[in-house]
Amino acid sequence: SIAKIASTTTQFQTCMMGQLEIKILL
């Protein structure tokens, strides 16, 4: 469903942003 895809995309974006923040902090 579209809702499922949107949820997965949001989780993926959040994960990528988290990795970027970790790289900046390190």
C-alpha cells in the first residue's frame, strides 16, 4: 500500500540523517 511505502521511506530518511549526524559528530 502507499501508506506502507511512505512509512518505509520516512524510516529510511531518518536512518540516513542519523548516519550523517554520527559522521559529523565523529
